[in-house]
Amino acid sequence: MSNTLDNKAREIMRGNDKGTYTVPTAGLYPYQWNWDSAFAALGFSTFDMGRAWVELETLFTGQWDNGMVPHIIFHEKSSGYFPGPDVWGTTHTPPTSGISQPPVAATFTRMIFDKDPEAGRAHLVGLFPKLLAWHRWFFECRNESGMIVVTHPWESGRDNAPDWDEAMKNVDISGVGEYTRNDLGHVDPHMRPQKEDYDRYMAIVYAGRDCGWDEAEIAENGPFRVSDPGMTFILLRANRDLLAMAVTLGEDTSEIESWISAIESGVERMWNPAINSYDSVNIRTGLFAGDITLVSFLCWYAGVNNPKMLEQFDRVTNAAMFSMPSYDPEAEDFEPFRYWRGPVWGIVNTLIAIGLADMGHIEKAEKLREDTVKLISKSGFAEYFNPQDGSPAGGMDFTWTAAIWLAWASPNAQTEGN
Ligand code: DGY
């Protein structure tokens, strides 16, 4: 069974491979996406190390002069996606979007390097300054007292998460006008964000474009600025890995160390005692979102061992047939099929489980892996899964689901230590 799924996963990754980068899935997402690509590199590293490095190196061809690594790189023309390069109106070559995405790349670079340090060294030497510049950009442009903020829900990777609801209400959509979504031609609408979300996504894109993606202006007056436990924990972990790579290369570590201690104190600001969990904060109002979502459980991944989150983990995983649901199944507005408002995501299971295992919570890590194995065995390499009945949702033959199967979920990945 697992050999068949391993073969299928490799076939999916090869099928989505455009030579130097991988699309998340044919049709729905026809370009290179930032964190998808980092996951793809991790998947490739289980069977083609050379291709893994190329994936990461191609991602950085999209890096801006200010260090930002965009969430989409539009390498080739494609009519099938909205909003495409013309809508973003950025000036980079190749064309890109104007926002970033969760920085898992440093952590995966380190994992890939560790598999074969000798062959990887030249790649690491090339990538290190680029990763450093990207992390510096986060610190300069997305840092609010050590909490890492997103300026668009798409930047978090969790487009319609409940975390954003309160802040999204304040986004003015009066200038948005007509547009045609392409996603609904590929995926059932009840699995995707709604029109009221999309109008706001577009209003925020237009606001960025209209100021020429000026970060100072976006920080001061942007329509959306919310701290994200996901971004914050992922960047904290990424900085710890960057630090280890700096040591390997004999680079100065002081700047990275200062980022780590700043974010460690930012993490404490994201603790919402009212819900006993890490939570998002709307920077414009100072209000917590009040929601327990799957990224609250990335604390261990960031090296933060909070016993209260272990209790939350037990409660939330007991409330779902398959874990980790993207939103608390006991919340009134939990929606098992709708994108980031309920479904399970194999990639986040991977990150949470890596953290749990690092901190010695082996049974909990194993629970997430077993659930992921059941979901993929039952429903294939879907983009995400319904946590109540395990049915597939979103795009199929998805690169990152195949990648985490090969690198982590597959029983063979465990025995071979991939
Ligand atoms: C989409 O288009 O749905 C993406 O999530 C934005 O990156």
C-alpha cells in the first residue's frame, strides 16, 4: 500500500514539475507559489536531491531588491488564474505578486542540506544570503513588537481563516468593481472563500498596487494588518534554522539572534488568556480575534513548549474524526469543507508534528501522522480534507500533499528517515 502511494506521490510531483519549479496543481494554480515550492523541494529531496535545490533556487529568482520573496512568481503566461500579473502591477522580472507567504524555506533548506552536507554546501552558500535578506525584510516590514503581521489574508497562506473576520469587516470594498474569479471553475464553491471575502482580497491588492507596493505606506495606512501566530511561529523556527546554518557557514549570528529574542517576546503577546490559546491580534484595533485555529499548535515547531496548548490539542483532536482541523470544531461557525475554516491540511499536520516530536510529544506527533496516512489512503493527494468524514477537498493531485507524504507521512519515510 505505502509503496503504491509512494509511487503515486512521485508521479504527481513529476507531473506538476515545470522543469525548474513545480505548480501546486494543474488548472487551479498554474504558477510557482512560495511555500508550496518549499514543500515541493522537501518532497523532491526524498528522490532527487538536485531537483530539490533547483526548486528552492528558482523560488529566489522572484526575490525583490528589498528582500521580499513573493507568494506567486508568474514564470509563464497563463490565462487560467485570477489575479494574474497585470492585476498585481509589480515591476520585478519575472513578474510576481506583491505580498509574501509563510517562510518555511529556511527550515526545509536546512533539512535538505543535512541529508548530504557535502553536496549541498555550494547550494547553501548561494541561498544563505537570500534567506537572510528575506528574514530581514520580515523584521523590517512585518514586525509589530515581535509579532509577525500579514498585510493580506493571502500572505498568511490561510486565506479565509476566521482569524481575519473582524479585521476584514473594516476593509472598504467600494472601489473594487467587477472581476471574474477563475478558482470557481476548478473547485466546488462550497470549498472556497466566498464573494464577500474575495471583494476584500481584491480591495487590499488594489491598495498595495496603488501605492506602488510602498512598504512604509502599507504599514502606516494599509487596509489590513493582523499579527498571525502562523507567520510568527514559522519565522521563529526559520530563524533558529537560519542561525544553525550561519554557524555551519561561519557567518555572523548576532542579527539572527536578535530576531529570535524579539519574536520570542512577540509570541507572549499573542497569548489570549480569554481562550487559553495563541491568537491573532488586529494591529489597527489591538483586539484579539478570539479563535483557536491550527496555527496556534505551531508553538512546538517554534520551540515553545506550552502545557496549556497540550490540553487544547487533546480537546480539539478529540472533537474531530481526523486531525488537525483548521478551526476549532466546537466553534459555532466551523465549516468542515470550506478551505481554512475547518478542513485538515497535510502540510500543517507535518509542521505541527515535527514540532511535537522535537519537544518529545511523540504520541501526539504520531496521531497526526496516522490521521494523515488514513486521509491520503482514503481520499488521495487532495489539497485538503474534511475532518469529519475524511473526504477530499479543493484541488486534486496536489504537489504539497504528495511532498509531505514522501518526506514525512509515508511509513517508508519513517523507516528511511527521509
Ligand atoms: C488563491 O488564489 O486562492 C490563493 O490562495 C492566493 O494565493
